[in-house]
Amino acid sequence: MEKVTERFIRYAKQYTTSNPESETYPSTERQMVFMQKLADELREIGCSEVELDEFGYVMATIPANGVENVPLIGFVAHVDTSPDFSGENVQPQIIEKYDGLAIHLKNGVSIDPKDFPEILNYTGQSIITTDGTTLLGADDKAGVAEIVSAAEFLLKSKEIRHGKIRLGFTPDEEIGKGTDHFDVKKFGADFAFTLDGGEIGELEFENFNAAGAKIKIHGRSVHPGSAKDKMINASLVAHQIIAMLPPSERPEHTEKYEGFFHLTDIKGNVEKAEVSWIIRDHDLLKFEEKKKLLTSIVQKINLDYGKTVAEIEITDQYFNMRQKIEPVMYVVEIAKQAMLQAGVEPKIKAIRGGTDGARLSYDGLPCPNIFVGGHNFHGPYEFIPIPSMIKAVEVIVNIAQLASKMKK
Ligand SMILES: [Zn+2]
């Protein structure tokens, strides 16, 4: 059997960056190339029902081994890497028995415990880093490698009893389109887990509720010399609206379960202006209140000017999966148990962002997220300790066994 480390390095070297500008699905042909190889590999290790569809999703089955009438579980990971940083010609470096000092890579990139103190948790362990010129892509090739390695292990270990297991590999997660064409019905699992979390022990079943808001402001441009009581400066109206939002509810002043208004774009002149925000909150009520607040600010502005100078458009983007997981909390319990059995302390926390699992949960597939073991995703400081990857494989195998003891 190929070790999870070797498998991960082999995947990491393949160029699979997604592209937010693309109109195709998957967004890049290189992801399709990766998926084709992945499908071949899954067939080789003995998976059945291996299928690559036109959108670039690979699904596969580990047939049941001696257990029936148990829940059908699934594992999901994404193959693309973030367009935020180069993912071409990735050259993973293995740092044997990390000594607790700064790791110096190319381009003057150093992973220094002064900047990243969490790396000291892995002193004495072997760690995989980039060479300094690219990201590593442990997000989420580590997840892919861990699932395939666990699958190979389960397929070869005839003595381990388990029910039918489905594997799903998705493109374009990093550009927010990872589940656009994911066929939950065809996948057929009762519940699943995304392997797309960070450090060892991470277990997540909460994420933000999310919306985008755009305010268009219509000004009235008049020669400034004769503007008294006539001019409406759209840019200044934008400024007024921005100032009416609580400064404490900005990303730079919030953490944990605190939501925010994040101003993402602003442009304007006297005649017109446009301001965009993203609105985030874990709590559905507070989320709705935030949307109402922005709407009421616009109403107030229009009232003050005695006409419609500002128009608001709010679009919901995704919702907190907690609402869908709470009725099936045993799914989280299984993951917790699986970690404890592997000697891993579960670290349950709320994602301050979205996740593929959230959309899948709303599509009827409850899908918490578990760790792959990596740190500092999306850039050259990315690293992943090898023992964390091995633990992730163990957790997958444990989940398979725990689920086989449940009644469907
Ligand atoms: Zn990811």
C-alpha cells in the first residue's frame, strides 16, 4: 500500500488550481485531468461504481463488507487549490523531525515559530512544507489522499466489517462552486463528512449564515459653484451609509461567534456610487437583524432626502449547517468518538466562513467537516505534519466501523 504521505505528495505536485473568472465547469481543464487519474486510481485499489461525470465530479463505492442495514456513509474532499496563490509546480519538502526553529524556504519565506507559534506543537514530528514558491495544497489534497488511503486500507482489510461507503471528490470548492452540480441523490449517503478542516482534531458543524448586499446610490450632479440645495453627492451618501453601521461589527473587530458587515467594494463619483458588503453571522436571528439594519439605514437615508437616492439588494448566499445537523447530532458524535479512539482530542469550533458541507447539508446530506491536519492554507507558509495525516486516515477508518454498529 502506498503511504498517505507519498500519495499526498504525488497529488500536491499536480496542478489543479481553480479559476474564478472561468465560465466552464469545472473551471479549469487541469482539474479534469486530475479527476481522470483519480478515477483510474480508485478502480486500481478496488473501488466499485467509479464514475467521473461531465462536471468533473468523481464518485466511487467501497462495497459493504459483511454488514447490512446500517447507514450508508460518505466522505467528500475537493481537488482544486486556491487561486489566491500559485499552485503550479508544487515541490513539497519533508522536514524530518522538526527541531522547533524557523524553517527557511525559497523566496525569503520562513515558517518562523515567532509568527506561527502553533508549529511548535509539532516539534519532533516530520512536517511537509512548500519550497516557498507556491502554496502546498494540503487544502484539500491532504483530504483527498487521506480518503483514498483509508479506502485502500478498508478494501484490503477483509477482517474489518463495515457497511457500504461512498466517496465523492469535487472540483471548484475554492471558488465557491464545489457543490453546484453535486448529485446528492446519486451519492446516496445517509450522512457524510467533508475532510477539509485544518489542524488535527478539528470538527466543525457550524458555519456562517451568509448574504451579499449591494447599495446603489443615485446622486444629482450640479456645478459645484451653484450647487446649494441642489447637489446630492452620491459618494458622500455612500460615506453616510457606511458611517451608520456599527464599527464594532467589522471583521477586524470580531471573532468566534461574532458576526460582521464586511465592506468588500466601493466605487463612486458625484452622480452615482455603489457599495458592496458581505454579511455574516452564525446566529440566524442576528443574521436577519443585520440584513434589516442595513435595509433600515437605506430607508432612513431615502426619508431624509425625500426621494429614493439609495437602493438596496440583498442576496442570501448560504446558511449555517447547524440548523440541519442539530436533528442528527449522532453524526457529530460518531466523528467525536472516532477521534477519541484514535487518541485525537476533538476540537469543536465554528467555521468563520462557509463550507461545502453546509450546502450539502441543505441539499439533504448532513455533512460535518473534519480535520486534514494542515495549517496556513492558501499560501507559501502552508505546512502539514505527517502524523496528523496518519491520524486523519485512522479517524476515517474508525468512522466506518462505528457507523457499521448503528441501525439504519
Ligand atoms: Zn478546502
